[in-house]
Amino acid sequence: MKLATLTAPARAVLVGALAIGGLFAAGAPAPAATAPTPAPAKVLAAPDISLTNVKAHLTQFSSIAAANGGNRAHGRPGYLASVNYVKGKLDAAGFTTSVQQFTSGGRTGYNLIADWPGGDPNQILMAGAHLDSVTTGAGINDNASGSAAVLETALAVSRAGLQPTKHLRFGWWGAEELGLVGSRAYVSSLPSAERAKFDGYLNFDMIGSPNPGYFVYDDDPTIEQTFKTYFAGLGVPTEIETEGDGRSDHASFKNVGIPVGGLFTGAGRTKTTAQVQKWGGTSGQAFDRCYHSSCDTTANISDTALNRNSDAAAYAIWALGV
Ligand code: TRP
Ligand code: ZN
């Protein structure tokens, strides 16, 4: 069964309806049409994110790299082409987009920010992913995977015509691979009054590792629990993310006091036998043997991990933002 996120009043109505049904279930057959049907208007189930659509974005990022010297790295043409691809999709879907420029290593970098119109401007929920690759390859697991999942989640918000309680914002960061440069530039550009409006930031960096683990950041308890609840519903065990320790863009937000969370399927660290028992895969082998290598291509993806984590991204946005 699909997990549904209900607002508190809707949940109360449904719980009440179940209790009424329960009274009749024990005895005689329930009389027809006695219990009032709860209005379904506020039953806000997160959509199932299409793996096909997410993978189509990976294919596009792969083509962009191939057409631009084999990478999508900071300061290279494949990076700006990646920004323009994502921006085109978001603009067509009704987002308000902006491109923020910064300089690192003598080259211009770009962050792409997309706002979904509406929601409480004093309660911002943001999801993001780094869009740059290293220079050695196309960067499909690292991090076309997170970029595509965040893009498809944003497009799902648009398709749902969502009118969330919170203001939803999505971000694609430049120059993460140079040391979280783009996300730090973005956070630094926010006046402290703007930073105070953030309810949370959700990060998606490497979420389709070919020999995957299911790691949840443990920085903020509410965000952490939201992701854990999603995976519990799938019957997939998770572990706390420990390979990172501030090694991705959430650190830029956490450093200024914004609650953060996120998902990760593992990089160069080796999968243990205990982890293979819970998740399958190959022990004694890295979660991503192509981490920062030229073999980080569209073949370097676990479809199962990418699908689960993309759905988890949407689940969290709906659960925390709607
Ligand atoms: N951010 C790193 C990179 O892009 C990858 C990474 C290593 C990571 N450890 C992590 C990402 C933990 C998220 C969490 O190269
Ligand atoms: Zn990387």
C-alpha cells in the first residue's frame, strides 16, 4: 500500500472512521451507508516519482557530458549546459528560477534556484543537489542522481498543482567538488533574516550507488525520522550516514543553524558482510567503485536505489512541506 501523508485534522477524521468501522466489524454486518464518508480533499499522498523520468534526466546529463569534453565540471561548458537543461524544465513547469553566479579557481560557477510560487514565505523548505561533476567523468551517480531526483520531485510538485503550507524551494549547486563552494556562496548571500525563514534543507548527493547502502543523515531528528518512516514503510533498513561528516552541501546550511537532512547510498567506502545481509549486494566492494572515476556513467547506477531514494525525496517534501 502506498504511504499517505495526512494533515492532522484529516488523520483524525480517518482514525475516527476506522474506529466506527471497528465497532461493527466485531458483531453484526455494518449497516449500509451509516458512517459519513470523510472528505478526501486534504488527503495528501506524495506521488510515486517515475524512475523512467529520473533515468531520462540521467541520459540527458550523460549526453551533455559527452558533447562537452566528457564532464560536467565547474568552469567547463558541460556544467553550464547542465544548468540550462534543468532550468528549461523548471521554467516550463511554472517555477520562478534564478541563476546565481560566483567565482572559484578563476572560473565562473552557477547555482540554480527554483521557487514554487506560494506557501508561507516565512517557512521555507528547500531541497537541493550538487549539479557539478569532477573533471574525470560525467558524474552520473555523483551527482546526476541527486540532481535528477530533485528535478523530478520539483516537476511532481508542479504536476500536482501543489498549494503547500510552506514555501518550497529547490537548488542545484555548482562547485561542490571544489569544496561546497556554490552552496556556501548561496548561504553567504542570504541576509540573516532570510536564513531564519528556513525550516529545513534536504540534500541528495549520490543516491543511486551501484552497490547501495541506505544511509540517512542524522543531523535533524524530525527530518531524519521522516526519511526513516518512508524506508520503514518499504521494509528497507537504513543506517546513519557516517561516510560524509560534512562532505556535502547540507554542511553549508547546517553551519548557519538551518536544520538539515538527506540521503546517501555510499561512495568509496567498502560494504561489509553485515550490510550485505541487510541490503544485498557485494561485500568487500565499494558502494560506488566508480566514485570520481571515468566509469561513473549511466551504467553506474542501481535502479532500485535511485527509485527508492527519489520516492523518498518526494515523500519528505510532502510530509514536511505540505
Ligand atoms: N560529496 C561527496 C562528493 O561529491 C561524496 C560524499 C562522500 C558524500 N561522503 C558523503 C555525500 C556523505 C553525501 C554524504 O564527492
Ligand atoms: Zn563527488
